[in-house]
Amino acid sequence: MLLSAVAFGQKPSIRDYVETMVEEPDVASATFAINIFNASTGQNIYSYNANRSLVPASVVKMITTAVGFEELGKNFRFKTSIGYSGTIDKRGILQGNLYIVGGGDPILGSYRYKQTAVDSVFAIWKKSLTEARIKKIGNRVCYDASVFDDKPLHDSWMWGDVGNYYGCGVHGLNIHENMYFVHFDAAERLNQKAVLVDITPKNIDVRSQLNVSTGPEKSGDCVTIYGEPNSNIRICTGTVPLGKKNFRVRGAMPTPPKSCAEMFAKYLNQNDIEVSTFVSEGLAKTQNITYLFDYYSPIYSDIATFTNQTSNNIYAESIFKYLGYSKYKLGSYETGAFVVNAYLKEHKLNTKGVKLVDGSGLSRQNMVTASFMCQFLAEVAKQPYYKDYLKTLSQIGKTGTAKNMLKNKNIKKEIYIKTGSMSGIKSYAGYVVDSKGDLITFCFMVNNFECSQANISKKLEEILLMIIE
């Protein structure tokens, strides 16, 4: 272990702090890996277990989004197409099917942004039908989600994750971030049953089995939702806070492509275009379509920013699978991993101890080393898209998931970071611009700690402070 006095002038500080920290009772059984690297000089500043493979959690998104910049480009847009089969007669009746052909867009129908909200998107789609003088759909609204394979979840994702919004998976046709909301009214007393009052968005087929009660005031969302893809049964367990009405809990939508088609069919029927049959049909590799309209997502750099600053899993997995589609014409976890690993090989990075199986970091099969992450970030800093990539990361004290980090600290240096958290796992990785103008890359990872997330975060933030002071 070496701490460079040339780089920071604090030879004993980080080394002594880390050696003391790892022996503290609340983390003594955990595994730490730390690396700090001067990307400008090529000098390794400090290492502790830097070649130890650990589960990185959402830090994986840094890799996924960087590969996306190189392979797709900052101005790439996901495309969703509207078309039809058959003919449009003189009365404006489509004698055939209407088709929604998905392109993997993860932000389609997202509730977070006005321009991507479901009604905003459907209004644009409906306009294309009106311009084609379609007044009635004679058959049904169908969907084609075959740009991606039919495995929305990675095999290694945990059962306790996949029914919840953060484990909702990704399809060739997504809608509303593939999540739905369950709204509860808490009871008037602790431990009494909460009441389900609504499910939104409307018109999705979800049947809830409830075991949700009332927890302490200000206890937050303590509800876990269990359910597998393509099953409309969702089991809700846990608590909602005392005193809350219309308390919103997020769950994974059972069949997003089908729900998208059904929601659009009902939207049309409510907005002057009659749909004869509401039951949608999934078709693979749709042929003989007359296309009416191509709907495009926001540009890739914006989606990558949403991905990293909000740590959004579906965005990351859509990028990951689309990387596979762009190269192999089928989006899957396997083809996405091929493209990412080819990037690492092409850039001559040392991948010993590195394994990447998904794009978001939700899988505990992902493994990286701290030294790899620092070298990876240093390599990205050499690329023409680096400035755009840097903007996607959270800035400590300013943006994203790092907005509230190091509060009340007079931080004058720019720190760009991605954090990762799962049960027993905490990771930080990113860039610091040193007072001399040097670019510092860092990666801190901890696996299997038993203390709270807040406690482990405090310990890692102390190391960050030592870097920037």
C-alpha cells in the first residue's frame, strides 16, 4: 500500500484511516476494496485489496452507459413505430390490425417527464391515425416486442426484487417504466390492515393479494411486492406509515408490452377512434406493415443522464440489451454482455476478476475490482465522448443521488460520482479534479457489512474528504 505525498501531501492519512476502519467491530467481517488513481500521471495513489473481486451494485451503470456512448452515440434515439396491416376503406375503417412495434425505448410513457407521459405519447400516436383518416380499427391493436428476447429478467436476479419497481425487467416494448402504483390508506391504529384504494395507471391487469398493515408514523414505504413476469398475481406484504392516505407503492407491471397495447386501444376508444377488439396480440417479427409514424425517445445522452443520476435499472437494462441488438440483431443479456466485454478488450483493460452479466448491477453475479474501475474510468477520460459522459454522473452536493452527500462541507473541487447500494453492499466510483488540475479516479467497495447503510456511507465519505482536502 502506497500513499503518494506528491499527489496529496497527506501520506499517513488515508492509509492509517483505512487500516483502523477495517478493524472496527461493525465492519470487521466485511470486505473492503479501495483504489485511488491519478489518471493524468498514470500514478497509483493508494490501494487496499484493489484486485479483490467484489459485487459492485449500481456502479455497473457507469460501464453500461460509457459503452453506450461509444457504440450508439450521444444523439442516438430509441424508435417506436406505429403501423397497420390491411386497408383503410372510404369510411375510415381500418380493415386489419393496428401495430405498435417496440424499439426498446425505456422512457416511453414515463411519468417522470411531461413529454414522455402516457397521455402525451398516446396523443402523438393518435394524431398519426387521424392524419391517415382512420376512424375505426376493425380488428385489434397488436404489439411487436421482438427487438429484445422474451426474458425481461436476468436469471440471477433475486425473487425479493423482481416484483418491485426496481426489478421490473425490460422488454422490447416498455410503458410507464414497466411499473404500476398501488395506493393504500393506512389504518387508524398500528398493526391494523391498510386498505387498497387504487391502482394506476388505469387499465392494467393486476390482481393483488394483500398482507399490508399499518406501521409507525414516518416509517416510509416498507412494502415488498412479489410476482413473476406474465402473471397478473401480485402479493403485497409489509407496512405503510400511520396517518397516510393514498400512500403510493411502486410495483413491477406483469406484462408491459400487452399493457401498452391495451392502454392505447382504450385511449383511442375514449378519444374518437373506435377499436372493435380490445384484446391485444403479441407478434414476433411483424411483416407486411404499412408504417404511419416513428416515435423517437429523447437523445441517448439525456437517457444516460437519467440512468446514472437516478440509478434507474430499466434504463440501464434497455441500453444493455440494445447494445446486443445493435451488434447481433437480438437484444438479450447474453448479446449485451458480449458487446460490453468486447469494449473492454478493445480498450485493453485488465479484466481479471471482472464479470458483467447485466446492465444495471442488480445481479449479484456481477464482479469487478477497484483497480479495474479506476483504470476503466481513466480510459473513458481519453475518449471523445468523455465530457458528455461526465455530465451523466451525479455531482456531490449538486445533482442526482449525490445531491445531499457531504452536506455542510466546503467542497471546492468537482467530484463526479456513481453510487451503488444493495443489502450488505456499498460502492462509490468516479472522478475528482485535483487542485493541480490532475484527474483522479477512485473506487471504494464494501461487501458483507452488518452495520447500517448510513454508517458505511459515512466511513466511505471520510475517505472522499481526505482525497479532496
